[in-house]
Amino acid sequence: MLTSNVSHRERTWFKLNANTTVDEFTVAIIRGGIGGLALAISCVRRGIKVNSEDYYELLFVNCSSDTASLVIGCDGVKSRTRQLVLDENDAVSPQFSGKYAYRGLVPMDDAVVALAHPSTPHQGAGARQAIEDALVLSELLRTWCDSSPSSGVPVEKVIAAYDAVRRPRSQKLVTTSRATGMMYDWEHPDCGSNLDKVRAYSLERFSWTWDEDLDEQIRVAVDMAS
């Protein structure tokens, strides 16, 4: 599901199922007025003045450009945006964890790969984390847009609030997913091959991903950004 940038209580939803193609997905968001066709980005420049305010200038591979007060990179595990922000080096490049998980076997021509938070797959919550991120960030930005410029709150404070609320949960996913993979392979030092311990450990590992008060996260983030 996708949400448009409107009130949390009055959100517009788009129902997409597993058979939805990329083309259908793109048409849905464009018709919904919440997106457009993307271009590959080649460069981001900071400090461009627009009405006496600092903006970013985005340069694209087709030689077109645009400006924005905020740039959000949602371009997957091989993120070009991350490379531009943190420089192109091995420290920000994806690394093979040595683990893999088969969720099912399908013909390669029918396969669709979805990348959200780049963790190992054993927690099964990467896409959920991305949706939670989008919800909290969109609510923060909506609140900021509704109150700006009268509030005088810089957008950097909004992003800092988002990071403070969301980073601990997303980093916990990375840590626990790796530990869960060890558990599945009977490599975890606390469980080994003891099935009773594996069962108890599994319940503990997954419950925190399901039971989360996102309304409270939004409230805390909005308060921090005020």
C-alpha cells in the first residue's frame, strides 16, 4: 500500500497485490498525484540559493536539473544517493553477509526483487521497516509544512527527529536478523541445537517487530521537531 501526503487520519490508500507490475505501480502513484517518473541522479549540490534560502540542486543523467529543500534517497541497497552523500567507497557499499534464505522458487523471468532496509533476510521485516519509515517521515514533513514558515523550525531539525526515533529500531533489525540467521543454522551460542530454546528465542525475536505503537513514534518525533 502507498499513502499520499495527507492527514494520518484521512490517508488515501492504493491497494497493490503481489501480481502488480512495476508499470502498474508507477501509473498508480502518478494518477494519485503523489509521484512522477524518476530519473537517474548524477550529482547533488548543496548551497543553491532560492529566495535567500539554501536548496539542493539535483543533476540528472539526461542533463536536466531540479532544486529542492530536502532530498530523500529511496533507491535501494545499491543507493546512488548514499554514494553521493557519503562518498563512493567500500564503507557504504553493500557487502555479502555469507547468509541467504529461500522463501520459495519461481522462474527467473517472473521474479521481482524488493529492497528496503538492507539487512539479512532472516527477520522478515525489512519491507515493514521501510513502510514504518515512510509513515513517520511523511507525518513529520506534513506537520512541518503545515506550520512552516511561521514556526521557524529548520528542516534539518525535522530530519534529526526522524533519525532519533527511527534509527534505533532499524539498527535493531540489522542486529537481530543476523542473530536469527545464526539461530536457524544452530550456530547461536545461546541456543545451539536445543529446539526448546530455539522456539523461545524465535518468539522473543519476532514479537518486537509486530507490537509497535507507530502513533506514539509519530507523536514523539513531532514533539522533538517542534
